[in-house]
Amino acid sequence: MSQVNQDVFASPIVAAAQQSERAGFLRRVYLHLAGAIGLFILIEGLIFTMVPQAQLMRLTAAMIQGYMWVVVLLAFMAVGWFAENMARNAHSLSTQYLGLGLYVLAEAVIFIPLLVLAQVYGAAEGENLILEAAVITGLAFVGLTASVLMTGADFRWVRTGLIAATWIGLIVVFAGAIFGFTIGLLGIGLFIALACGWILYNTSEIMHGYYTHQYVAAALALFASVALLFWYVLQFVMASRD
């Protein structure tokens, strides 16, 4: 076994690591999270710059039409599960980065319809709804993360409830795509609360459930939570204008 793999297997759980090692882990996690968000913005910027709006509108219509949206969501879930496993279970750092990059790319693709609709709707209202939702998401994430890291509170006990609520939410989303109904402002608000719960859980989990070499996987988990929150905050901002 190589010296690199020996060091990987010997790395401690973050909560049991020395303070300097724990601080270094957290610094790497949030730097990688910032990098993932930056990559997401870069990909979306390239797509919206290089692809004509008419083509983006056609793509949006094709992706969200009835059963096709269910197919898109299932494909995203499969790719996301694969990418998360690559990042968390791989001992090769390059494989972990590949998992993170794949997940960011999958998020960028599935966000296209929502961003197209938000851009068009925002232009009609004379507002930048995407920027507004991004600011709200960022402030919420900072507040939730700080509440965990500064107090040391452990929110891992909410995992079972979050998983149950997520599956219920997926069923509602799939049913809405198939039968053509929307969840309304109240439903979107509940999904925002769910996303906030995942942020609290994942922030606790990176301290108690990850080893110090798994900073890429921890960044991916946080990025997934942030993306979920942004997805529903943007929908809420759009729906609140009606």
C-alpha cells in the first residue's frame, strides 16, 4: 500500500482531530465549497452566453414537459448518487474531485429550465430575481452554518426526519410533474425549511461523520444543500411576484 493511502486510512474523524487539523479541514471544505459554487456559476454563464435564448427556451420546454421532467429528475438523482459515492468512498483525491465536478455539472444542467424561466420572468418585471435569490440563499447558509459551528450543536438527530420528508417531497414533485399541479407558496416554503434542515445536518455531519481527508466529499454535501436551498428560494421569489 502506498504512503498516501496509509495516511488516508490513518486520518481521524474530524471531531477527534487536533484543533489545528480540524481548523485546516474546515478551511479546505469551505474553500472547495466556494470553488464548486464558482464552477457552477461559470458553467451557467457559459451556457447562457453561448447558447441562443430561443434554443434555451426550447430546451426548457422539452425538459419540463410532463413525464420528461420525471425522467430528468431520476437521471439527476442517479448521477448525484454516483458522484457522491465517488467523492466520499474514493481514496484517490483525483477521483474525489471527479465526483465533485460531476455533481456540479449535473446541478448546472438541471438548473437550466429554472434559470431560463427566472431570467425571462425577471426581465418582464424589471428585476434580477436570480441575484435576489442568490443573496437570500447565501445569507441563510451563512447564518445556519454559523449557528452550528459557533455553538457546537449536533443536528444529526434530524436525519431520519429529513430523509422521510425528502421522500415525501419527491413523491409530491413527481406527482406534480405527471398530473400538472403546483405546490404553491406554502409548499415551496416547506421545501425551503427542508433544505435548511439539510444544511444544519450536513454542517454537523462534516464534524462528526467525516475523516479529515474527506474535505472534498464534505464540500459536495454542503454544495448539494446550498443548491437545494437556492432552487426553492428562487421559486419562492418568482411565485411571490404573482
